[in-house]
Amino acid sequence: MIVSTPGTLYLVATPIGNLDDMSARAIQVLKGVALVACEDTRTSGVLLNHFGIETHRTSFHSHNEHGKSSRIVEQMLRGEDVALISDAGTPGISDPGYLLVRAALDAHIDVCALPGPSAVIPALAASGLPSDRFAFEGFLPTKKGRQTRIKELVSEDRTVIMYESPHRLLKLLKQLAEFAGDDRQAVVAREISKKFEEFLRGTLHELIAWADSQPKVRGECVVLLASERTSKRMNQDNSAGKS
């Protein structure tokens, strides 16, 4: 049965590392909705159990979001509120969520996004690179179209932010250096908000040397690339400081 007042879709950001980053409002919403759609019910179960959230859960990930979206929309049309969470961070930002949001809006269902953790903003804020204008790329294609996209990104006049898995980090840094030059300034941020949070700042040549020296890079990485103009200024400032 469809009711006159449908429920609301809540997009709830969850911690990317430190559980203390979970907001009181996020906990309240997750306890109050009829259903929590989780990217991985097992991963999210650890978080939900930690905060005593016993709300019914269902899986919602990249392999089932097309089919699940319509069923979740039907539930909200019956007047029930639903929350969407990803394994970590903000739903829809390099994680499943867009299709459900679009389906909800098409059905005239209210969508409410709670502010919260995301690797993009803390990485940018602490990078030391210009933060007034930036381009967020997310994950690059792993194969087809990857080099073409990198060629476009190195020409950006804004700070470019990318996500990368630890086992592909060295490859990405080398590809960036191939098209941007070894002396382009960049930053690698890893394990943000976790115990071993680390920011590596320097030229691509220096970052490649660091990554190549590691027995194994751990944790999801955020790579930030300075624009050519910013990089030249930073390199000049660094040269002046050493003289």
C-alpha cells in the first residue's frame, strides 16, 4: 500500500577509521529508521553493534543496487524511513548510492544527507596544496581509458584528488610522473583518522622513491596532485629556502 506521506532516505556517513568520528545524529538516525541498507552487512555489523544499533539490515552494493533500489523505494513509499551507509565514509562518494538517490527523487521521496566522514576533505585540508578549487576524480579506471584520463588530469589548473588502492599506488605515481614530470608536487595521504595516519609530501620523484622502498603499502590512499603552476611556485620556494 502506498501512503500519502512517504518515508525519507537518509544518507549516513560512517567513520573511515576512528569510531569516535561517528556523530550522535548519525547514531540517532540509524536507530530510528526501519531499515539500514549496508554496502556489506558484516562490515557494517561491527559498527552498528558497537553503538547498540539493532535496526534491521539489508545488503546494498554495486552488484545488486539496480535490483534493490526499486524494492527500497517501495518500502519508503509505504511510509518507512531508510538509511543508507557504506563500509566507510559518505554513501555515493566513490561508493554505491547514486542509483538509489536518483530512484528516490524520481519517486518524490525526500533525501537527507548527514554531514560526516569522508577521506577527500581531511586529505585536502592537511595536504598543504591549494584547497580553494579542486577536482575530485575518485578511483581511476584500472585498465581502459586510464592513461587518457591521467593525461587530462595533469593539465588541470586545480588540485586533483584521486583514490587509489595500496597495491596500485606505485603504478599511479609512476604514471603521473610520466605525463606531469618527476618534479610535479604531490601528496599521498593514507590511513586517515586511524592510528597510523600518514601524509607524504614532495615531488612525484620523491614519492615514487618512498613507495618503492616500502615492503608493503597498507591502507586506502588518497593522492593529491598540484597543478603545474602551483608546483612550479612550490619548487621555487623550496629552492630559495635551501639557498
